[in-house]
Amino acid sequence: MISLGYYSQHTLYFLLENDIFGYFEVYCGNLSRKCLNVSELHFLKWRFYQNLWAKKGMRLIMSKEIFDFYDKTNLKSYNLDERMRYQLNMLDSLDVFTRKHCENVANLTCRLCEYLHCTKGFTEYCTICAYLHDIGKMFIPPAILQKPSKLTEEEYEIMKTHTTIGYEMCMKDLKLRPYAAGALYHHEALNGSGYPNGLTKKDIPYEGQIIRVADEYDAIVSKRQYKTHIGISDTLQILIENTKPTGETNPSIALNEISENAKLGKDNPIIVKCLFKVVIDDIGYEITCTQSYLEDLKDNIKRLEQAKKYKEKMDKASKEKDKNYYLEGIKIFLKQDETVENFEAVYEEYQEAYKKRKTIIDNLYDEIKKIKHLKL
Ligand SMILES: [Fe+2]
């Protein structure tokens, strides 16, 4: 697959009452696009249902969103790069949630590296570190890992050990050893308030700083369960706060460092700024997908407007012959499953769906504006 220029393959299964009734296979030729994001998933699903429904002669009921099976969609991705296959197989030992998180963080890390103008070699290295950053979580008890409420102090201390456990796991394995930095440094904060070692900016490798930003962003996004980028600027606002000095310092730091660190926040602002660019790209992609859907709706609305014109003429006609003529005219504009009796209701549904998507697009453009006004 690599010889054909593909870095990864995704299989997207569509489930209906636990039966797989179809799947998509997506091949990615770009190293930075390892995972599908939410808008890409939506786009693929829309395309899929459009084809499926059309084949079955069924009508899409847009306004009722009956085809939004987001929660029942199962995404499995395989990395086909030989050099990474071993490292990524390690992810199979993680729970589904952590695995997906690692994939998302790797995706973001890779794209951040591109905006940070890192070399191809460093970008690849950093991406693998990101895939492995939470590998130590396989030894954290599920009761703590999956606890929905806030962790107690004691539980938090156990949770924190995933950094050192991950590091040790990597160091014991020759193939993982080069990528141990992701696990060890991704919770270190520039001002020394992070863990496990409370290091400060000069001692935290760049890969650790990048993965930290990607990690925080994905953690908030998955917690809030965003299905669209509307409102995403609030999440970025949280990250901005994390670039500001907090007054927290590590007491073990030498005095001359304290004044220097007092100016620092937890996150590196240059990396957070690049994250804005990545998010704007994603919003742009969501707009393109929604726009393409909107065009399709517009075509259907125009088609049914023609049918409506014939319907008006038919209602006004007094002669039976004319009525039949206009009736045939209506039928020309109807698709399978649409009838003379129901097409006006279908028209309303298309209109409703169009309005809804139009508002989404407007809101997404607003979101880009908001992000561009955010100050770091
Ligand atoms: Fe972590």
C-alpha cells in the first residue's frame, strides 16, 4: 500500500441495529491525514446514504435527520506504514476511547508540526510519539480511567503515573525506545506546574510541548462531544488561558529561574497559535462539505418548485384534459418515492433542511471570524 503512496486506510462501517449494512474504505495519501475528523465522517455518511437511498428508491428525509447514525458509526483505522506498524499495534492494548484519543492527538500533532515548519523527519517522529503518548494508560485501573466524575486526590496520583509507566514501557522495548519522550513529557507545563517531574520550558523537549497542546485540545473536544465546529472558539479560549502565567511554580526550581518562569503559562503560545490554523482548516472543510450538501438540496428545491407550478395550473384548470396534461407535467419532476400527494410535504422538508444547513454555514463562518479575533 505504501508503494502506491498511501499512508493509511480507514474502514467506516455503517451499522443499523447492530448489523453492518455497508462500509467505506478510505485510503489516505497524506501523512498528516491519518484520521477522519467529524466533518469528514459526516460528509462520507451523507454521500453513502445518498447513494444507498437512491439505489433503494427511498427518499431522504432531511429535516428529520433519520440518517444521522453518528453514534452507531464505527471507525477503524490501520496504519500501513511499515516503520510505524509495530508501534501502532501497541495501541490495540488500549481501551477504545484512549485509542481514538491517541489517533486524534497524533493527527493534530502532525498538522501542528507542519504549521510549525518542522522537518519531515521530526514531524514523523513527533507523530509516532503522539500515537504512543498515553500508552501507559493500559496499566491504569479502568475504574479510574473511565470514572465519569472528578478523580479523588489519590486516584489522580495514580492517573499521573501513566506518564512514567508509558516511558518505562517504551524504554524496555527497542522499537519503542526512540519514541519514549511523548509519554514522559506530554503533561509537563512550561511554568513548571506539570508532572511527573515539574520541568520548565528549557527542559521540556519540543515534542512534549506540541503533544501537550494537541492532547488538551482533543480532551476538551471529546469531553464536550462536538459534532460540528460551531462553538469551538470557546475551547480555544480555554487553551489561551493556559498560555497565560498562573503564578504556579515548582518549589524545587532554582531562584533565578522562578522570575523567568513567572512570565510563562502552561502551554507554548506559538503552538497554540498554530492550533488555531489547524482548527480554521477543519472549519473550512466542514463548510465545504455542508456547502456541497446545500447545493444538492437547492437542486431538489428547484425541481420541486417546477412541480408546484404545474400543480397550481392543474388546480386552476377546469377541463379534465388540461388537468391530466398538468398532472403528467408534475410527474416528470418527481423522483422515486415522491408522489403527487406527498411532493409538497417533501418540498417543505427540503426547504427546512436547506435553512438549517444555511444557518450552520453562517455560524461556521462566524466561528472563523471569532477565532481570528482571539488574542494570544
Ligand atoms: Fe496523558
